[in-house]
Amino acid sequence: MATSAVFALVPEAEAWVAHLRERFDPAARRGLSAHITILYPLAAPETVNEGMLRRLAEVAGAMSPFRYALTHVARFPGTVYLAPKPASRFARLHEACAAAFPDEGAGKHQTYIPHLSVARHGQGEDYGVEAELAATLKINGPIECLCRELVLMENGSGLWRSISAFMLGNDAPAPRAS
């Protein structure tokens, strides 16, 4: 089913996780680079409109860019991921997006846990993904990152593509088309 979603892309992590995500995360094979999901799903791509873009621009404009680090490996059932610290800024972005779109987003009643998925659907644990990520962090230290924008993407063609990006802390809430 085609949908749209709001992500914080994490280009700083690509060098460390792209080879693993390509093998073990189906979203990577569909064009979604390393990211932390902020709100999923948002809406069917054909229903995204100027009002929604304005609301996302307002949410992003009200938040300042922030630094964080991917500090450790963790897991959900079927998912191996890198956890960001501090997680609270991502939680605030999620809460603000959820408040701006109260009828959207799966798991509205579930606890939001920011994470960068590396292996999903149980694929990674059989291939040592967790151990490889832990070793990478031990040798190189945490992956230092900067969250400066939110990206609205859609997967109507089967591949993820950017619709618009919204700079954090932008006083003039106008979306940047991608």
C-alpha cells in the first residue's frame, strides 16, 4: 500500500551501515537511506496537499537543529538498530508531528522509540549484524550526527522518493522541494 512518511535522514551513518542495510533492511533496497522515522505512515501520496506541507514546515520551523550520536546497538523483535542519544529531541519531533496530524501514524498508542534500523524482519541476527555494529562502535566510537531537516517521502512507485524537505529552525515555514 502506497504511503508517505516523515523521516530524519542520517547521512553520517551511511558509511557504517549502508552495506548491512542493503542486505538486511528491505526499505534500503527500496531507496530509503539511513534514517530515523518521525511519523509513519502519514497519508496516501495522492492526498498530500499544501496544508499538510505547511503544517510540516511549521513543526520543523519550531524546532532547532540538534546534534546527537548513534551510541549503541539495540533490538526489537526482528529488528537490529542503532540508538540515538539524546533520544528526547526525536521524541519531541515525533510528538509535534503526531499533534499536527492526529489522525495519521500507525501505533498512535505505542511508545515511540527513535532508532536507525539496520536489519529488519529477523534477517540480521543470523548473520552477525549486531556483533559487527557493536565492533564498529567500539573501534570508531559513536557516530556523531546533526539533525537539521525533516524529509517527507512517499513510496507510491514501490521505491521511496522525497516529496519535500523542511529545515529545522527555519523562521519562514516554506517547504524545500526535493
